[in-house]
Amino acid sequence: MRPVILFDGMCSFCDHSVQFIMKRDPDQFFSFAALQSDVGKALMENYDHPGKTDSLVFIDENGVCYRKSSAALHVAKHLRGMWKLTFIFIIVPKRIRDYMYDQFSKRRYKWFGKKESCKMPTPKEKSRFL
């Protein structure tokens, strides 16, 4: 299974994050899907996360599902460059990491904006989106 990153397709910060990840993933390790898409909703139901979620979700190559700060750190572990080193923060207790994640998440629309619809991928990017 190819690892999948589920993201909030309405969030400008999340869109920029996807672009950031794709630039640091030249081997195309990751696939992407918006949480609001049919694929995103189906995956969330499949992993017992039905209903509304607006956090980052990462399903790794073994089918393990990570959310919030754990998802971000597991994604960073696979990026090229120094970003791999951020995985060291996995030693911080999850409760503390997720608290910080939630504080940022609550303000991301205010700081970065919200979109009415998901960005359409370019033809080159299209194969990476589910």
C-alpha cells in the first residue's frame, strides 16, 4: 500500500503543506487526498474515524493510521533533507504534542485563510492524488 496523507482541502496552510511535502518527496512515496473528498471520507470510515475531522491524517505503508502531531512527525520522517530530524519530537508525550497541534489548528484559518474549494492539481501532480 502506498502511504496516504489526508488533509483539509479547505485550509490554505494545509494546501501549502501538501506542496511543501511534494517538493521534498521526489520519489513520490506519498499519495494525497482531501478529507472532504469521497476517497478521504471512505478512508476515514475504514479506519474508524467517521464524521468530521479536520486534522492531518497519515496512513503508512503498513496501514497504520496516525492523526494530528503523530501524523505530521511520521510524514516528516520520510521527507528529504533535514526535515527527517524533526521525528525526534516523537519522544515528547503525545498529549503535549497534540495540545500544541490543536492550538495551532484552531487558529490556522484565521492566520492563513480558508478556501471555498480544493485546489486542482496540475497534470504532473494529478497522479499523486486519490
